[in-house]
Amino acid sequence: MINEYLPILIFSILAFLMGIVPLLAGWILGPHKPSKEKLAPYECGFPAFDDARLPFDVRYYLVAILFIIFDLETAFFVPWAVVLKNIGWFGFWSMMLFLGLLVIGFIYEWKKGALEWE
């Protein structure tokens, strides 16, 4: 019975080693020269803060949410394009309605100034 599970055990050990060995090699062989620029905050646009009750700029998060909304829109295009011949005009006009609503939302955000970065 143990012979049936031996390939799974070997595969699990190899998968573990292939994940851990490169991480350890990079940690051991990589240079350790921290500087002010390397330790500076990135991606969020503002320095890290200690207290959760401090005010912070929400424009970054607004742009991120808008990006996710319009990025997800493109995720619907591929399956729709693949089955367009099968779903016919109903599927075509359903997608046009969907895109129309997204365009209306985009125009609303544009008029409200949500896309402006001061």
C-alpha cells in the first residue's frame, strides 16, 4: 500500500525543495546592503504610519478601485468573444448594454473629478 503513495511523497518533496531552495539561495547569496532609498516606502505613494487613526489620502485607493473595475470589464470580453457566434444578437446587445453602463459610470467619475490627481 505504501508503494502506491510513494510517487506522491516524492513529488511533494521535490515541490517543497523547488520552492524553498531558490528562496534560501537568494537569501544566502544575495547582497545585504540596505540604504535609505531601498528602505523607503513604495507602491502606496505615502510613508507608512504607525497609528491607524491618522488621516491619509484616499485618492490612491480610489484610483486602485477604479482600475480594478475597468480591468474586470476586460475579463468579460474574452469569454464573450469566444461564444459570440453561439449566443447571437441577444449576447451582442447584452454586452453592449453592459459596456454602455460602464461608459456612463466612467463619464460620471470623470465629471465628478475622481480621475484627477492634484
